[in-house]
Amino acid sequence: MRVIEIWMPRYHDRTALVAECKVKVGVNYIRFTKDPNRKGILYKVDGDRVREECEITSNGKIKCFVVPLGWLEEVETKESERARESTNAIFRDVMEEIRT
């Protein structure tokens, strides 16, 4: 399984820039490496759909597809499960402090 690593999505327009040369036919896997909200979570996206429907722009160096974050489907892995459990534990702790 080949994973495309991206630093962070663009939150101002809810998209991710994916290098044109890295998008292959079929399922493509994406992982955000520097985003604390999405760290450890693996996503998949249909490469055919990206190639057909996404516009191409430049990130300043290379051509990239502008992929909407809504197209990314979360893939269940042990890492993503741990990341979700950690987030839920923090949320429970905060809610408990608010109640007391």
C-alpha cells in the first residue's frame, strides 16, 4: 500500500493539495503528517475521480490537484483508532472538569 504524505490540508477552503505525479489510478491513500487534528489517521480517495474532477493549481513549486476534504474517507487502522481514543479521552476529561 502506497501512502501519499501531505503536511497539512488548507483549512481556509477545506481542501488538500496533492501532487499531480503522486495520484495514481484506483485507490490512493493519504496521511497528514503535521496536522495535530488529523495526525495518525489514514484516508483514502479515488484517484480516477481526482484526475477527472479536481482542478490543477501550483503550490509554488509543482502542479497539484485541489482535493476537497469531503472526498477523503477515513480508513480504520490501529493508529487511527488510538488517535480517536486519545481525542475522546481528552474530551471526556474536559467535560468532567466543566461539570465539577
